[in-house]
Amino acid sequence: MDRGTFRLFVAALAVIVVAVAVAAAVFGGTARDPEAPQGEEAVGIVSSIDSEGLTNVRAFTLLLPDGRELEFAIGTLENGAEFPPGHLAEHQALASPIRVWYRTEGGALVAFRLEDAE
């Protein structure tokens, strides 16, 4: 193989490698656990709770590690027996993180699953 053909081969190979890398980045993504809840996810510290006692929690605010705060309404929790909304007060008092799965409904973030994040 002469020098010109070799350079053309190397250039074509480089174009193929770059094209595959771009396609993987665009269409790849990370594999999702099929058992994981479907929706958005956030982890942080409970900074405030809107409630009328432990049994009537309406909303809470989550402080994210980057300093942003997200306010969540409490929807129908799919694991309410395992993590009742009143348990948020303990997490707030201890500054222990929680994981929230949520959906956006009518512009509001609505939590549908809560878990300990530790």
C-alpha cells in the first residue's frame, strides 16, 4: 500500500470512529433498571415541610447538593406504607438525605415515591 492510500485509509478509519462515538453519545444513554420508578429523580435534604401534623403533609422543599431548592407536592405515594409523608420531619431534623421520584403535572412537581437516600 502506498503512502497516499495509507493516509486515506487512516482518515476514513478516523471518520468512522468519530461517527460511532457521536452516535453512541446521542442514541446511547445509560441503561435503566426496569424495576426503577418511571419519572424524574432528585436527592437532597428536606429544608421545609408544609403540613397539618404528621398525617397531612401537603408539600415539602428539597435542598439539592448544588444549592437549588425544589418544591414538591405530595401525590399518591406508591410506597406510602414504607415511607409515610410524616417521616419527612425526621429527615429534616437529622438533615439526612432522601430520594424523591416525581412527575411534572400542571407545572407542579408531584412526588410519587420517597426513599431514604443513605
